[in-house]
Amino acid sequence: MDELAKEIQERDKAEEKAREAEQAARMRKKQEAAKKRSTTFQDSPYIVKNLAYETESGNIRYKWLHVLSSEFPAKAVENVDYVWKSFRIEPFMDSNGYLVVSVQGLREYLHRAVWWIVNGDPGENRLEFIDGNKLNTRIENLRLADKKRYQGRFLFEGKRHSLGYFHTIEEANAAVAEARFKLSLGMEL
């Protein structure tokens, strides 16, 4: 009887390992498929070439060459009738309050797409909204963020205080020291 119980246990363990391995393989397959799918314009820069920024309205349009002729002779391109067609891309808001656009299944933040169209690929650089409004994605309201920014924050008598961001660590430390001093004297920030 003991041998039969051991055999059943071993078989159950083997089946469990096989299920886990199968589940891990499915998960790897999903992750690989997700990597293959482009998710931002950075993965397909040709899309950006077909985008146009309207300075008056701040909208983005997707444009393409529409051939009016039924024939497209390779040698006589100048004889083909064509017209640029376009449509406005309607942005939607993500859960963090940023506007997002989607073109051909690729998504990008609207402010990054606007910057890319006007100034080129921002790469890994962050963009800042000059007026702090995430919905104002006009190019005049965007700038590259400083690469290094230091946050001035501290804990005083069990309460967290945040003083914002500073360009140097010295500025952040000075602001924190001044704020701690004011709080120690009973003053408000």
C-alpha cells in the first residue's frame, strides 16, 4: 500500500510540475508577443512622418497620399492624380490624466507626439508642461525637462513635507533646512 501511495504522490507531483511548466511557457509566449507588438510611435517612426501638427488649433492630423487614378504607372508618376487626405486624431485621456493618441494600433502621449512632430524624437527625455496643465499640449507649453532634478522633501514631527523640485542638490538641501527651521519656530510653510 505504501508503494502505491508513493507512486500516486510522485505522479501527482509530476503532473503539477508539468502544469507549472506549461503555464510558464504560456506566460513567456504572451510576453514575447507583447514585445513584438509595437506600442509607441518610437517603435514605428514612419507613422510620425505622416502626422501633421496644426499650430492654430493644437490638433494632430494623420495624412496619407490618396491616388485618384485607377492605374499607377511606375514610370509616369507625374501623370497620376493624387491628393493628400487627412483626418483629425481624437485623443483620449488615460488614468493619469494625460491625453493619448492612437494611430494604426500604436499609442503615444499627445504631448510627446506634438514634440516629435515639431522638434524630432524626444527619446528618453521627459517633457514638462510649462503651465502645469497636462491638457494643454500646444508646443508653446512644452519643454524638455532637466535631466537631473532634486526633490526637496522631509519628515518633520511625523508629517511629510514636499517642497518641489530643484536644479541642484544644494538648492534642495537649503530649501529643506529653511523649511525645517521655520517649522521648528512654529511658523507655517
